[in-house]
Amino acid sequence: MTALHDLAATELVARYRSGELSPVEVTEAVLARIAAWEPHLHATYALDAEAALAQARDSQARWAKGGPLGPIDGVPSMIKENIATRGTPTPLGTAATVLVAATADAPPAARMREAGAVILGKTTMPDYGMLSSGLSSFHALARNPWDLTKNPGGSSAGAGAGVAAGYGPLHIGTDIGGSLRLPAGWCGIFTLKPSLGRVPIDPPYVGRVAGPMTRTVADAALLMRVLAQPDDRDTMSLPPQSIDWSDLECDVRGLKIGLLLDAGAGLAVDPEIRSAVQAAARRFADAGADIVPIEPFFTRAMLDGMDAFWRMRSWLDFSALPPARQAKVLPFIVHWLKVGAHLTGEQVFRGYSQIGAMRDAAVAAHRPFDVVLSPTAPIAAFAAELASPTDDPSRPLEHICFTVPYNMSEQPAASINCGFTSGGLPIGLQIAGRRHDDLGVLKVAYAWERLRPTPRAWPEPPATRP
């Protein structure tokens, strides 16, 4: 039998409805799983077993009366720590933050609570979410459950590791350059970076989204049903739209699918990753899709321009801190952002203009296709202790060239496992769609779940404590 901590949210809800399972026993099982893994992974923040069990008992009473609050009532869930939850401080991954309890739930957390989710706690992230790593000056170093010497990626580091390890089936992360998709790819899970504004978030920002991190596409679709509700705190949110998130069936015959194997800048694609993505494309072709190789549309100028803009933005935030708090920020971040102090207004403006160039290029490249396939990242998971694959503050973004264009173009993009390296590390396949076609991306990802070889079993915690 499948262990309770390994059951999908869709399965849990069906068994709650039939009375076969209860939210309390499932929550207890997930908490036990976390207790077994957490000394090794360090993926959680503000884990509150007592509060979670109280929520589970309330959910159990609602199910007994046939009145669940919503489609995920009683499902154990976790939320990335930069998404405010009422009563919990939001450190943003850095020891420089003055810890003050949040007075209200941010939109994604509010939707989860309204729908009856059992919120176990929060998941970890690096300083200010500005690293694709589990390294943080506030949290303990997060690790990858497939190989504890490796990084889970980031900035949704704890969520990526937690989903793979069985910390509940539903997690929410955020993404401004790959922070959902990179840890999903490196931890072998599924995620959808929604179209900008599809899931309201507070505070909103150019390219910033919240999205589901799960083991299955159906679970992500279930969570989108909850998250994609209006909230006027997000001034960049899309108008409410009636979307049947459960309609995932997809006949790939006749789909026109682009295949992008060269990002155009950044790190070269590892041969094992290239081979896995090509094999995925062949399976789509064998199922009747039309696969068309495409040339890169991303450029070095786009990457460097955006880097300059982000450095200036971060420098301004950092320079406003008192010296004692500045000294607590992760040194890698400090080395990176201090370049912003020497940038001219022209350099920053030209850097910001590359966001528009990225948007135009990505939308134009996708126009002929239903979706585009690519690697999620050019390399597999790197050493756990590193802040980035290059570990070089002067070249910090070399690994995000497949992911970041879709933040700037506001297009939906998913990451789903498509194989493993010879060393046993997961490989992510990115599926990117046209602007606002979130359901279309989920449909193609759902089709891939049925086309791909049988996935490996999820990792198990070591028998001994570290």
C-alpha cells in the first residue's frame, strides 16, 4: 500500500469524502515523515505540529458533517516563508530582517486557509530570494533529498526538497527568475509558474508569481483552483476567469511543439540533460506531435542588463539598512549587490529595457507553437554549500537563461521530471506556453506524465541521524 505521506492531494480528498481516511491520521503521518527527514534536509520554518493537528481535527469534523470548506480541506500543506501568514514573522531568508509577526495572510495563504488546508508551517529560502540555492544567513542549509551533498535549488528551496521528501502533497513557492522551476527540476517534482497575475500575490512585482509545487500535475491543477481567485491587493492581477482546472486530458496529436536546446547565453547544457530532453521530444513525436527545433531568442545583453537592474534595486534596499543589519546579510549577496553602487543611471535604464526586449523575444519565438520544450536548467543539482552553480558573484545568473525569459514575458511555464543523470540526480523538462494559457501548459504536462517512463521511487530518509 502507498504510505499516507506519499498520497496525492486528489487521492486524499477522495478518501476523506468516502470516510476511508481522516485528516488527523494523514497529518500525523506527514508530521512523522517530516520528523524523519528534517534533521537532514532543513527545509522547514515555523513548523507547528500542534496547530496543524488542531486544523486537522476541525477539518475532520467538517468532513464528518459533509461540509468541507473547499477542494483541499484537510490536505497537509506548506507555504514558502516569504508569503506572509498571519502571526508568523517573515524573515525573507536573511538574518538581517527584524522579525515581526505578520498581521494578515498574503493572498495565496488566505486562499489556502479559506479552503481548509492544513497548514503545517513554512518552507525555507535564501537571503531575499536572490539565490537559486538553499544557502541562507537565517535558515540552516537546505539539502536535496535525492543526494544530501547536493543543493535543492532556490529560491523555493525548502519547498522543492519538502515535496520530494513527502512533507505534504501541496506546497506554494514563488518565482521571479526560476525560483519555482529550478528547485522543481533539481528535486524531481512538478511546478507551474503561472502567468503573471494569475495567482494574486502581495507585494506584486515585475515577473514575480506564486505557484504550486507538487508531485503530480493533477495536484497542481487542484491547487490552482484554490489560488487563482481574485484579490485586489495585487494591482497586477489578471481579471477573474472561469477555468476548468480539472480538464487535463490532452491529445498531443497535431500539437506543434518547439524544441529549444540552447538558451543563447549562460552555462552550456550538460550532455545528459540534452539527451533527456531530446528523448522527451521523441516521445511526444511518437505520440503524434510535430516537433520543430528552434534557435535561441535569449541574449547575453538581456542577462547582463537584467543583472544590472537587479543589482541596483538590491543595493538601494541594502544601503538603507543600518550597518549592524548589513553585516548579517549573506556575503555572496553583499558582493553581488555592491556593484549596484557604481552603476550609472544610463546603465540601469538600459538594463531595465532588456526586460522589454526579453518579453518581445519570448512572445515572438512562441507564436508559432502550442508549447516549447527545453531543459529547466542546463546542469544537474550542484554542491549544497554553494550559493550558485558558478559560486561567483560576478557571474551569478548563468543557470537561469532557460527560465527567466518567461517571468519577463508573463508566460506560463512548468517544470516536470524527464529522467535522471548517471549519478541519480533528477532532470527537469520545462514546458512553456503562450501568454495566459496556463491550462494548456498543464494539459501538455499531464500528457507527459503518461508518456514518460515509470518514474523512480521517491527518496527515503537516511537510517541514522546526521
